[in-house]
Amino acid sequence: MRAPRVVCIAFLSFLVAACADSSTDPLQPNLNVAASGTDSEWVCCGLRVLKVEVTPTTATLAAGDSIDAKATLRTIYNWVLDPREPGRLVRWTSADTSVVRAVSTGRATARLVAVGGGTAKVTAYNQGHTATISVTVSGAAATPTPTQPPRVASLVIAPAADTLTPGQKARYVATAKDSAGAVLHGLTVAWSLSDSSVATLSARADTGVVTGLVAGSVTVRATTGGKTAAATVMVRSTVQTPAPDSTITPTPTPTPTPGMRVGYYVSPAGSASGDGSYANPWDLATALAQPAAVQPGDTVWVLGGTYKGRYTSHLTGAPGTPIVLRQYPGQRATIDGSLLVLGGSTVYWGFEVMDSDASRPAIIGVNVKGPNTKFVNLVVHDHGDNGFGFWSEAPDAEIYGSIIYNNGRQSNTRGSAHGIYAQNGSGRKRIVDNVLFNQFAYGIHVYGSNAVQLKNFHIEGNASFTNGTSAINGAAPDILVGGGSAASGIVVKDNYTFRKDGGTTAVFGYNWGPVNDDLQLLNNYVVGSTNILKWNDITASGNTFTGAQTVMMLTMASGLSTSRYNWHDNHYIPAPSQWSAFNLMYAGGGAAGYDLAGWQSATGLDQGSTYRRGQPSGTKVFVRPNQYERGRANVIVYNWDRASSVSVDLSGVLPAGTRYEVHPVQDFYGTPVASGTYSGGSITIPVSAVQPPRPIGGPVTPASTGVEFNVYVVVPIG
């Protein structure tokens, strides 16, 4: 016989392990029990619960009355165990909630509330042991006192606009707030659509889903508490590639004919005495200081070559007419050093920022402190600090379509610094359609102490994978949102992660931080474990969670209830193991493991969701057309069947007759894996393992993602 597991409190304060499936009785979880052995029950400091006692054992109440109940946990020699220890949380259930309800009030206490006439048993449960209280209720059910519904001061729909093709879906969420700005819950929301011939609408609570039918424009409206909010939906016959908002109109590609004014130019051979023409360009430092000739709306073209140094940009455009600093098409411009951005309303587009210093100095690659700035299709890598610093001094800024890898440094026994380190207080930050891999620590790191704010982030379409692997013994989540201050206004949709190690890939919330406000988790494909901690409001639907033994860990703070969550229609494919797929934890201690049925029963979540133990199968291909460059797209491939090639439909990306190349993102400047002239429909991309680049001066070479996962960039040529 194997010895029982012994897990000490000090260790559990650092690590909450996944728990075994409770498939035999989902209401009675068996905490941290290996599925293969009945003698390996979870214990704390060697003491098992051998008996549960309750007081009182019987109760007679009138409808509307209540009484407090207490459970006592005893072990060998009849010793009483401290309910504050991990694993001692007592679960209370009522056999008939129409007679009596059991409401947990502490680690081992509950309040029994009489509802209507009859007799029912209330059960206290811990570690396979139970005790019951027989409750008799006389009289009819109490009539609740009518209450005034909360007054709605504001109502918004997110997103405010979207573009679909026929058959595509867009999910809209209505958020109502009172006059103090607090989010209101449980309201009845009426949804409507202006033209059902263009699109259809299905609604559930505060969420509406619009499906495109034919080309046209419709308005989706939500109404509650006398307030109405609306969003615009454009349905197009083919995918268009407009700029994400009206502040940027991509500049047409110029022909650099001497004497023909098409913008201004910088060159590695330029000088401060130049006039910014193609024949007499500026050096980069001069252009970034914004010569008097450069006005809002102008474009400064960065010609090919290497610009070595640590640069500061003061370029400042105007809202709606930004200055654009852009790599000249068909050339490769590289800043070997760093870029600090102080000016606002400027777009930085298409060039490379890296650091060839093998000592990896702790300097941020692109340090963003300019408001209303945008960073489009950059390649940022091999900095000794964060790839991007994306700070609160830069409200309404965006990082879009960029490739970010090998950033950070080795620090003692772990890696430090991240792909994107972000904070925000006002306005809204967008992190969209980027590819982040092999940082020394996290991929996307929205985090800070209680002295900063984590508000209003839109995180969409990013492929973030195998981060942390550039460090010795490295493994870090690919997406983190949470810290010392409460996060709010967080939208995380259509993102893609991948880990081979089965570790944590996504974290929302912070164990030592406060309760967060609202999180939307929509249509993400997540490979690895997801950890969600302490949120007032969560909307989670359309997601796929796979690639780990425990795919979902949810921590509830005291006073929070999952009844406030809009969490449904997800897909779970946990790996075969002795540990459970779902872990429900409490900030004060205690955890329980479940399969889907137990999870649904314990939480009330995931109605309409699917669950299957095993490995994913087939091929999943996601195409993300670039919103700034027509003909460019990111292609994310999950090749679970290890096929030698995949078929990719680019009809929403490339116009017929366009020459194109397909580059693996882990070897972006190398030889394309496919090329040709697009004739419509699908193209074939051969799939093979790609060896990612070793970090400059780094201690290890990250491992390949193999043929199971790859990201490609389709780029038009000519």
C-alpha cells in the first residue's frame, strides 16, 4: 500500500494543485485524490478528516426564519481540526431548496434559511465524510418584499462597431451602470436589430450575437432601465481591410523619383543638414526631432539599412492627421538599439527594432509614453528588457500586427521582462493581431502595483506562445491581466496560445491583488492551463480550453457569486490524467476538483458547453487579415493530426492576381515556405518544424513548436 500524500500548509500557500475528477458524485468533491489509488487521499500535515459533526442535528423553523449551523471536523483520537487549514472548507447542500436553503457563512459555518413547508436534510461535507441536519419548516413560503430595481444611469454596447462577412458572427455585450459608475447585474435586456434581411440576432441576458447574411448595414440595439445603446454592424460580401479607426489612413506607396515630393526620407547615410528629400535625406535622430517642415499628416519614409543607437522620438501629429514614420516598402530598415516615444498622434510602421548587444542591457526596446500613438507591423526582438513598454502616459495607443520575440534577460534562477508590459488609466489601449513568442518571461503582461491602473484594454487576435522559454528553467504565462489594482474594462477575444509543457498559459487576476471588475473572455483558443482569480463580472463564451490536465482554475473571493457570471458554450478538451479538468478555489483557502458535470453543478456555469478527455484532433486554421496592409495576414495553425500541409483560404485577404509569399513567423526574414500568384480560393502551406532563433547573448535556444503549431505571415509582393 502506498503512503498517503502529505501536503504542508506552507507549500499550499505557494501552490494550489489540480484536483481529481469527482465523476462519481459531483456534489462531493474528493480533494486532490489521485484517480488511481484510494489510499492516497489528500491530507494536510498528515491529519485526515475521519468524522464530521454538526450542530444542531435537528431544527424546526417557521417560513422566513433562519438558524446558524456549524460543522466540526475530527481526526484520530477525536482531535478537532482547524477549518482555516487548506482542504478543511465544508460544503453545505440542501436536499430540497424549496423547503430550506443552506448559505455558507464561513469555512465551517452556514445559515439555514426556511423557505416553505416540509422537511428536508441539510448535509455538511468534507473529504468524503458527511453529517446531516433534519430541518422541518412550518407554514407557507415567505412572500418577498417588492424592491425597486436599480436605476440605470448609462448603458453601453461593446464593441461599438464591427465588420462581418456572410456567415460570420459578432458577439455584443451590454453593460449597464448606475450613477456611481457601478456595474448593474441581473437586469432584463431587450435586444433588437434594424434589418433582419441583412443579419440575424440571437440574444441571451446581456449578450447578443449577430450573424451576417448579405451585404449591408444594420444597427443592433440593447434597451434596459429606460436606456438604449446601439452598435453598427457592416456586412460585406468580401473582407475589407480598412484602418481600425478614422485616425489613420494608410499612405499610398510612393515612387521615390528625385524631385517628386512624396513625403520625407531618412537614411543611414543621411545627415542633420539634409532637407529630407530622397536625394538628400535626414539621419534618423534629426527626423525624430521633427524638423519644422514635418507637419501633421506627413509621412517620413525610413529607407533600408541599419540605424544604430538609442533614439528618442518627439514626432507629434494631430488627432485625425497623424505623422507616419514608415519603413519604405520592399526594404528592411533596422534600429539596432532602442526607441523612446514621447510625442503623440504618430504611427510607427513596418520597421525592425532590436539590440545586438550580447550583454543584453536592461533597456526597453520600444518605450511608449506618447498618447494616441500606433505601432503597426513592427518586428521587435532581443532586448534585455521588455520588447514594448506600454505605459499610462500613452492613452488611446495601439500595438498592432507586430512580431515580438526573445525579449528579456536571465535573472538568477528565472527570466525577467516581457514581450509587452502594459498599464493604463484613461482612454483605451489596443493590443491586436500581434505574435509574441519566446520572451524570457511573459508574453503580454498587463500588470502593476496598487499605485498604477489597469483599465480599458482590448486584447484581440494575438498569437502568444511558449513564452518564458528563452530563460534557464523558464516557463511563463503567455497572457496576464491583473495586479495590485483592480482591473476593469478588459476585453480578451479571438486570441491563440500554445504550450507543450501543459503549464499555465493565461492568467486573469492576481492572487495578492484586489477583486477585479469586469472581464470579457470570448472565442479564444487556449492551449495550456487558464487561471482566473477574483472578478465581479465575467462573460466567457465560445472559448476552447485544451493542452493541460487542469484546463480551468477559478478562484472566488469572499462574497462573490458565480451567479453574476455570463459563462456558457465553451469547449474543454483536458489531457488524460489523474487530475481534474476544473479547479474551484477560494481566496481564503480550500479547493475542489471537478469534471464538467460537477463543475456545472457546483458553479452554475457552462450551460451548453462541451467536454472530452483526450488530445485535440484535426486541423484548426485561423486567418487574421491585416487591417493596415491589404494582402497581408497572420495565419495560425493548430496541426493536431501532424499533417504535412494545410489548406488555407485567402479569399478574404488577397485580390486575385496578387503575388505573395508565406513566411513562418519564427523565421520571418528567412526563406518563405510558399509563394506564387494568387488565383483565388485556398492555397497550400507545407508544415514542418521551424527552429526559432537563439536570443542574442542568451543562455539557451528555445525549442521548436514542431509541426503541431505554427504561425505564418502572408505578405503581398510588388
